[in-house]
Amino acid sequence: MKQLVLALAGVIGIVSAQNAQNPSPGNSPAVTMRKPKPVRIARKQLPQQQSQAPMVKSAPRRPANIVAYSEALSRYQHFRHSRFWWKNHFTTIVLVGGGYYYWDAGYWFPAWGYDPSYESYDYDGPIFTYGNLLPDQVIVNVQRALQDRGYYGGGISGALSPATRRAISAFQTDEGLEVNGVVDSPTVYALGLI
């Protein structure tokens, strides 16, 4: 009986050895030797002499969240609406000079009809703003910058008068900007106000 058990155990051992699978390379218990990576030593570069070539000033870029003047014009609500309508559609409405303005997408726009007693606007269109400035404050800064550059000779009034618009147009022409005579983002950037 012992012989039968031993013979049976031998047969089972041979059969299981023939059906056994080879372990996969990732599950192999044996440690594989990898070739070490070569060590690379970077040489320290000596500072080069700086050339005396003048630096070229790149054109100012508009941030991604500022809409173009043409898009601001398309957003302009140039219709008379009641105070109730304006308050339901825009969160920021201010009285500046002789009229109310609403803020939308980086521009101030005249709010026609908000208060019929205050509807005196020097310019009927969008005025680009930055740094939480009101429209007249932006225009004052533009007038000062144009005056410093010799484009504007009038008084600093905060009004987008015909003389201010002519000065803006002359500056835009010299700077290669779109000539529209208004305070838009490329003009404000080119003046260095932002």
C-alpha cells in the first residue's frame, strides 16, 4: 500500500510540474539586475557678456477677460429703460457728471432713461475702465497721459470732448492702433496706464 501511495504521489507531482505556468516578468520572485543609468554632470556655464543692443518693446497685450471694443459696442444697451429695468439687468450703476453709467464687461456705458433728469453724456458709447475707476477718472488719466506726450493741449476735465477724441485718434494713429478716437483697452495699455 505504501508503494501505491508513493507511486501515486510521484505521478501527481509529475503532472502538476508539467501543467505549471512560468511566472510573468513583473511577478517574478527573482530580482532582475538592471543596468545603471549613466550619471550626467552639467557644466556650469560662465556668464556671457551682455550685448549693448537696444531692447525692443513689445506691443501691450490685452488680458483674456477684457472684451474688445467692437464686442463692447455690440453689448451696448442704447435704449431708454426705466430705473427698475436697469437695476434688474446690471449690478453697478453710478452717477457721473451729468448722467448715469452702467458697468458691463470692463466698460462703462450710458444708462439712458435711468433718470431722465440726468442724461447729459459727452460721448454716447462704451468707455474702457480699469482698477475700479469711474469713467471720468479714466478719461482724466487718459487726458494727462496724452498731455504728457504732447497730443492733448486742453484742460483736464474728465470729459470725452471732441478735442480729447482728436488727441486719442492722433495717438492711436502714431501707435498703429485701430483709430476710433475712444478710450478702449489697446489705447489704455499703449498709454501705459495699466
